[in-house]
Amino acid sequence: MSKSSINFAKAKVHSEAHNFRKDKPSYLLPEEHQQKNDYWKCEIDERTIFKKSAEQQRTGKKPVFENSLWEAVVNFNHGHTLEDMQKVAKHIEKKFNITCSRIAMHRDEGHINERGIVEYNLHAHINFVTHKDGKQNWRQSLVRSKLTDLQTEVAEILNMERGISKEITGAVSLNHKLYREHIRRVNTHAKEQEQTLATQKELKEEVAKLRAELKEAGATRAEYAQLEQKNKELLAELRENRLTIVRLKSSLQTKELEKDLGAILNAEKPK
């Protein structure tokens, strides 16, 4: 389970296209592993929200639209919904007197680890127009003292363990750079493994692990037979020097194999 975390940064010009997947980034998970994203958008567009507030400003410098667009990145767990993110957004609106303009929950990012298992990078982008009631309400002097408490409050709203506080400036950009570098390294390693052939020992170990799980779940003879058939197929590929490590691990962890085995890993023991 992830720890709660929320970080702010000034929204980029292309953030809406990116967040709403009008512009699909190259680092998304393969389509078969992408889960459904959720989106929400205010009925009033951001420029109209800003213009209405800017017209109420009587003193000071003329407000700039681009300086009034900020974005919070909030991580979440698989059980969280769009309604949960809306609760977070409403809390931030009230705390800082700003307006939420759109929300995007991303479940299509992450990476596939060395064991062939998908590790999701679940996070939401919550965008705000920070000029409200004729004044700019997102200034360092106004918000910095409230950010530490906000970390705790968001964790409570989402019923998550509180994460470590981070500085507001540049936090999101740095995280994205580090995460993409991590993905690049993982993908490079995965490509190397695609060419690495599995050994008979590795095949035996993987099959033994699954066989032990079947035993613990109270599998039937038919379900054991399905596993043994898969073992024979993989053994034939190994002898023909066609069985790679990636192929081995994915073959014994795919949804198709679980279906063939009657999804017994999650089923009740037979009477």
C-alpha cells in the first residue's frame, strides 16, 4: 500500500491534454495492463473562472492567467475513487480559497518489474485556478505554513499512512524526472532479459512455486493437470532454446493461466 503524498507545482500549458490523455505519453504501460482512468471537469472553463475573479480585483498588478493555474499531484491506492479525489479537492478549495477546475486519476502508468509483475504508479492530477474573489490566493507567504498540515489532512481523507513532507517548489517536476529515469532503467533491464534464455533449474523453481500455491489453495487433480500441461509446453520451448526468462515468468503469471486453473488461487477449498 502506498503512503499518502501531495505535491504542488505550477500547471504547464499542455497539462490538460496530458492529464486527459488527449496527448498520450510514450511511457504508459502496455495496453493490456492499463486500467481505466477517471476524469472530472468543472462546467465553467478555467479562463472564465479566472476572468470573473480578475474583474473583481481593484488594486495591485494586473493578474496573469498562467500564474493562476496550479496542479496538485496526489497518489492513491487501488480502492480509491473519483469521489475520494473530489473530497480532497473540496478540502483544498476551502483551505486555500481557490477553485478546482479538473481532476484526472491515472491508472495507466507504472512499470513491469524483473519478475514480470506490474507495479502501478497510481496518482491523480487535481488542477486549480488560484485567483478568486478578486485576489491571488496562492502565494508562498500564504500557503507554505499550511502545507505540512495539508499532508496530514489528505492522508486522513484518503485513510492512508502519511508520507514525508516535501518542498512545494519543483517537487513534482523532480519526482517525474526520477520516476522516468527509473522506468528507463527497468525497461533497459527488461529488454536485456527478453534475450536471456531460461535454464531448466529456473523452470523447475517457478513451477514448484506455483505447485505449492495450488496445494495451499486445495487444488483439484484437474487443476494440477493444467499446470503439468503448461510445464510440458515450456519444457519443449526450453529444449528448443526458445524459452526466455520473460516468457517463463509471464507464462506462469498471466490471467489466461489463472483462468485455465479455475482461478483457484482465490477460490475456496473444495469440500
